[in-house]
Amino acid sequence: MDNKKELGAFLRSRRERLRPEDVGLPSGPRRRTPGLRREEVAVLAHISTEYYVRLEQGRAPRPSAEVLAGIAGALRLTDAESDHLHVLAGTAPGRTGLHRRDVPPSILALVERLPQTAAFVVSAACDVLAWNGLAAALMEDFAALAPRDRNLARWAFLGTTHTGAELHGTSHGADFRLHVVRSLRSAVARYPSDPAVRELVDELHDASPEFARLWERHDVQATPTLTKTFRHPVVGEVTVDCDSLVLDDRDQRLVLYSAPAGSPAAEALAFLDVLGAGRTGTSARRPGPELTK
């Protein structure tokens, strides 16, 4: 993927969402197109209009960190959006060409030891790489799925899970799909030469009109989910607390679902914990060879 084109599209999307009054400019006569004019952004960023236009067109040389800081301020970017801008421009610390899919042994051991907590590890491309028995009982028996079918983005946009269970709950599906798109948008910027990431995005873009619509928004700042509600075929509706820990050296996330002690949800998780251990025969699964390449 050409990050210059992505950079231009991202700048244009951020410019078009702003109104003159958002940045202290008079609104003036009615405008034919939404957002600020390119020349207005250039003035606010202290750069030439010609250079900014070339940036949006994907024709400009790589901007400096100082220029990007000026543009980020002019467009009122959030910290996450500013980081994304630097990644697209090539001024952020780079990662290797392929996203990591090997889970650290210490994290695998932690997943296995966590009591009455559904735990799983997700890659930058939304693949479930490792999980414990409770996660399998609450969400899906990941061991029964082929590696490509353990992808949360495919589940979110292309249908239900292997068993037909409502993986993403009764009321948070739309929020989760938006979270997935924002996460993949960032992943594509960090790994522009990774075919697995690009092919996943292309697949979802072609198969899901909702994904295509959300993708064109160029949003990158994910909103954390505090709770999630599952409608489980055995224990019924279960609302759990959600925590996500970033494994920065692998660009992965450890996701934890738990419930307050003594709550009905905690009792349901305790029952599923026993059920999960009995079904899987182990409290943690390690990725097979196809996931560690």
C-alpha cells in the first residue's frame, strides 16, 4: 500500500470534519464543500498552500516532524491521530515488515494461571493467538477452528462464530465493529508491506458494505470498551468487565473478561470455567506452527 496516498486521504478526512469556527476562523459565506479550505490549513500550520495541496495529493516529499506537528495542531488531531499521522509519514519508529504472531511464553503462562477470568491474546490483525479454557467456553472453542477462522474482524463483519453463538454480545456489536476498523486502519499504517493485513482489509472491504463505509472515515482512535454483554446458550446473558493490556514489544493485546466477586456474572463465569476445562482438557492453548511464522 502507498502510504503517501493514505497520508493524503487521512489529511483530507480530518480537514473535512472541521468547521472554520472550530479553529477560530470566521465562517463567512456558505461553503460548497465541507470542512476547512486547504489554504486555511496551510496558514494555520505555517506551511505553503502548494506544499499542503501536494501532501493531500500524495505527491509531496516526506514532511519533517516539525511540519507534521504544525499540521496536527491545525487539524486539531488527538494524540492517537497525531501518532497515526507520523506513522503514515514515516517519521515514527518503524516495525518489522510483518506483524508478530508468536506469543511470549510468560504471557501464555499468565493466561493459563488467571482464575475465573476469560483471557486471550489478539494480534495486530485481530487474530486470536492464545486463550484459556474460560475464554473458549464463553466465546468459542478456538481449537476447533482453522487459524484464519479465529479472526475477530471476520466474525464481526462476515457473520457469527463457528457455533452460531453471539460472540460480541447483545448491545455492543456496532461499537466493536467500529473498534475493529480503527484498529485495522492503524495496523495497515504500521505494516504496509504485510500481505496478511492488506488481504484481510481487502477481503472485508469487498464483502461488507458496512466495513467499506467505516473504512472510508479514516478513524484511528479506538474507544476502550468497559463492559461487554454475551448471550450465552448455556448460562444466558452475562455482562463482564473488559480490560485490554498492550504487549508493546509484539504489538499484541491481552484481553481480559472478568466479573465482580459474588455477582451473578461471576457465578456464571465460575460455571463456564469448569465447563471450559472439561471440554478443552487444558486451561491454555498455544498457537500451532502456522501461527508462529
